[in-house]
Amino acid sequence: GGEGGGGGGGACGPQAERPAPAPPVTVLENGLKYLVAPVLGQKSGFYCDQRDNRAMLAELCAGRRLLDLYCYSGGFSLAAAAAGATSTHGVDSSAAAIGLAQSNAALNGFGSVCEFSQSDVPAFLKREGVAESFDVVVCDPPKLAPSVKDLRRAGRKYRQINSLAMSAVRPGGLLLSCTCSAAMTQSGGFLPMLHEAATAAGRSLTVLRTSGPACDHTLHPCCPESNYLTAVLVQVS
């Protein structure tokens, strides 16, 4: 909400101080604890829509190394660690997100398994030693296409990010690539974009699964805009 006026009101009146933000609350998802900041965080403070996708991917991470791109509060990393991943590495450009992810890892006793880096994701993926060094990679960027008119520009960004993400996957490994842009999901262009990204990276893909948000994120036929999240699991050769 906006800032309130006090005293005499109007432009010359003193401004009321905003109340201090509520402290983070702890929520449970599939047996894991997460700190959530509903006011300061992204969306509701936690990406509840990825709950089923986190559980699905975690089952494939036992004994494997996970790279969690755009990790926010570390949801995919913690789920993988709980399922027996040997190591996870989360990357996000936000210092606040990385701090939250580190707190969540410590809260669940995964401080020695889960590592987090504050970095621009494309820059991180171009570092020496990253190529073909992870068994499983999650690429879940923020909304790059807010509307249909943004699709062409966003498509280039999606191709670049996913091409780099594929390069980090060892041959035969897995990539879970996501878009939360309704315009991209409804365009039908996400899978073709992944194919183009693979071609640019010199890799080939086998699509294993395509999914959407968790089942409590319902889709009403009169509101097609609510069809926004696509998650595609591929094997990268």
C-alpha cells in the first residue's frame, strides 16, 4: 500500500512511518522447513507452485550433484539434499535470496551439502570448471515475458540461459527447465525454444516429462491467463 499522511494531511503533512515488516515464518513442505517472508519475498514469499516438481525431481537426485539456477530460497536444493544428493549448488543474483537459502539449509541440517553463490546466472555458467560438471540442473528464471509483445526478446533470453544450462549438464544428465511466463506457456513455444537452445549448445534432448504447477493452483476455463507455469524435464546427451 501507499504511504499514509498524518496531521494536517496533504503534501505538506508529516508522513506516517510504515510498520516494521513481520519476521519470517516457518512453513513445512514434504517434511522440510522453510523460512518465508510473505511481505518482503517474491510472490507469497515462497514458490508453492513448484511443490510437486520439487518432489518429482528430488526422487531423481540420490547420489547426484545438483545445480539450482535462480534458486531463490533453495527449494529445489533442499528437496534434493533430503533425497540423498551428494551436493547441491544454488545460484541467485539476490543477496537476500542467498541469505534465505543458506538459513533454510542450516534449519534443515544440510549446511554441509548445500552451497549457495550470489552471482549473475549466465556469468556463473561461463566460469571455468562448470561445463558438464553436474548430474542434474534446474533452470527456473523469473518471468522474462510479462506479455505477448515481450515474447521475441524473452525468447532470445530463454535460449541463451538454457543453452548455457545444458552445457553444465554431464552427458546423460538431467535438466528441469521452467518458465513462469503465461505468454511463453500459452504460445506453445517453450519446447521449440529448448530444441534451439540444445542445437546452439551442441547437445541433444530427450523429453521425459512436461508438467505445470502443483494441483492446488487450479486452472479455470474462463481464465486462460492462469495457465502460466511450464516445467520440462529432459535428458541431455
